[in-house]
Amino acid sequence: MSTVLIIDDSTFQRNRLRTTLQEGGYQTLEAGTAEEGLVIIESANPDAVLCDLLMPGMGGLELLRMLQEKSSEVPIVIVTADIQDTVREECMRLGAKGFLTKPPQTAELLAALAAVL
Amino acid sequence: MSQEVSSTNLTEEHLDVLTEMINIGVGRAAALLNEMVQAHVQLKVPTIEVISRAEFIANPPMSGKIDFASVQLPFESDSFSGRCVLAFPPKSASNLVAQLTGESDGDGALGYLRISTLKEVGNIVLNSVMGSIANVLGSKMNYSVPSYHDGDLQDMLKERDGLVAAIIIYAETWFIVTERKIEGDILILVGARSLAALSESLELFLKKQ
């Protein structure tokens, strides 16, 4: 069973994503900040990461940059409320494997994960 | 040249474009909220007004509303900056939280979950509105983390993050979730310089059409 790390500062959003992923047959890990997420990525080696962009402290873009510098191969799918085309392009340029706007539909979320696993 | 509106430097033509952008953003937010609550959500923006802070406080257009649960999203583009606010009367906020979480939020009993839920709704709605404006104007908007506040109108408009709101772009919004009417308001708070910059961006956009 694949393990997906959810990084989002919103408890509400983490609850929703956790339920959807577990019903879709995934194990989940959670982090409320990007800093915490980075530690979990390095220690628990998840199969994929769902990551918010706008969070207190380090944001999702900075996390993408750090992982790119570390040549990390863990696939990151961004899940954000930000609908700007420029932001989507920047995420993909920084190595994101997917970009979903909140709240993602169950089918598109599972398809995005299936595509990177 | 189009006619000036009130004491601000947005013309009728600018307001028309801005209204359309906000409507697109709100329409998109309705679809997203629909997905979140698994129920039909109708979002309606009946009017958009541009009002000075003094005028807004003297004659608040949110008649009968005293206290608010508000989510505030600071934004900054190349040319203008401010805060976008989604404000609910407390009862409407509780109704929305109950609808989303399936749990009763009488008197704000859900505490942290209530705040987290409203912040996320605000995040989605306000990003839809500001993102629609950015996408149409071709500008890039940078956001700070949204914050949640309970308080009255003065509290909602007070200086935060160094921004004193001189001008308020006010959109009265109704969220109608199934049979429940959840009232809310969207406010874009900007300084005088930012309003001038927004006006220039709108003028540039209109010239390109």
C-alpha cells in the first residue's frame, strides 16, 4: 500500500484529504507545516506528497525549491486555493508533478496520485 | 473617457470590468464550495460599490450586521496591494461550518475546527476572486497566510500588516446552500495609491480589448 504525506496547515483540509485518500486505499502521513513535512519526507520516505502552497513559515514553493536542490525524487502534487496561471507554471518549473486547485475532486485527486506512483 | 464614480478614481467602465472579474471569481468559488458541501451552492453578488473608509463606517452598507467572523487574505501585486476580506455574520458562519463539518457549531462550540474551516473557505473564495482579477489583468498576485478574526466593523477594518484601508471595494454576497441562506460579504481593502494603480491596470486592460 502506498503512503502519501499530506502537508497543509489547515486541519479541516487535512481531514478531508485523509478521508479521501484512505477510502482510495492509501496510507497517510500528515504535517501541519512545510518544515515538519520536510523532516517526514527525509525520515519516512513517503511514496508521494500532497502539498499546500500558502502556509505559515516555509511555503510550498520554498519546499519545492529545497527538494529540487536536494535532487529529491519524491513526487509532489500541489493542492492549493491559488488559481493563478503564473503560480501553476512556477510550481511545474520547480518540479511539481501535479497541480490541483482546492478542493480537489476525489476522481482528479486519485488520478493525479495514480499518475505519479 | 468614461464618467468618474463618487470620490474614487474608478470609472463606470472600470467598475463594470471589476464587477465582471469578481463575478467570475465568485462563480468559480460557488463551484468549489459546491464540491466541499456536496450540495448545491448558489453564490450571488448583487452589487459592487467603491466606498471611502470614512463613508463606509458612517453608513455601513451591511445593514443590521454588527459582529462578523472574517477571514482576511493580504495580497500584493507589482502595482497594488491590500487585503481581501470574506465576512460572515456569526450565525451564518456557524451554519456554514455545520454544513461543512456535519457537526453543530452552536455558539462557536467547535472552536479550532470552526476557525480552520472558515479560514479554508475564506482561502478558497478569496483566492478565486483575487486570482480571477490577476489572471484577467495579467498580473501576479502574492499572498500572505490568511487570518481569522471575530469582531465588529471597526475591528475588521483596522490597520493590519501596515495597511490602512482608505478605500473599500464592497461586494455584498449571498451563499445559498440548499435551503439555508448564508450571508457573507467580500471586501477588498486598498490604500489610495493602490486604487490608482488598480485603475491604471484596468484602463490598460480596456485599451487592449
